[in-house]
Amino acid sequence: MIKVIHEQAIPWKSQISGEFSYERKSLTQHSDGKKLGMSIFRLKPGKKAFPLHAHYANEEATYVLQGCGEVRGLDTKQTITAGDYVVFPTGRDNAHQIINNSD
């Protein structure tokens, strides 16, 4: 059976720890998915979701729905805006962080 979930039926959960803060809807937790993770995140102006980090077991992807911000790597920073899709491959060289530097 195919399970359909509308994102509006999923509550936002907040996580705050110093300079790191986000609201998240975990689509995975509300589905039957076992091998794919998917969430919707909201970052308030001036906030970062996580520290600079890397993944070793799986890639990560981000699609910006609205607003703008910055994606930071080990030695680089790039602006991201609504409609941008970014893939972060595995490994230390692909460490990354997303920052909402807009208002």
C-alpha cells in the first residue's frame, strides 16, 4: 500500500542550542521509509542549523524553498537562494554548513 502524507499534517519541532537553531518537519518519521531521510527545515535569520560537519555513510542534499542564505565549506562560501539544489558528497573534504544570513 502506498502511504501519502501531506506536510501540513506534520508538526514543526524546534531545536535550539546556542548559535544553532532550527525548526524541522521529519517526513521520514511520518512515513514508511526505511532507507531515505527527508526533512523540511526552517532557519531563522542569523541562525545556523548545525556546525560545520561531514557525512561518511550517506550523502546529503538541500533544496531551498524560499529565502536566501549561505552554504559554507572548508575553504569556501556561496550564496544560496530559493530554487537552489545542493548536494554534499561524503567525506571530510565535503564538510558543510548552511547559514541564514538574510533578514
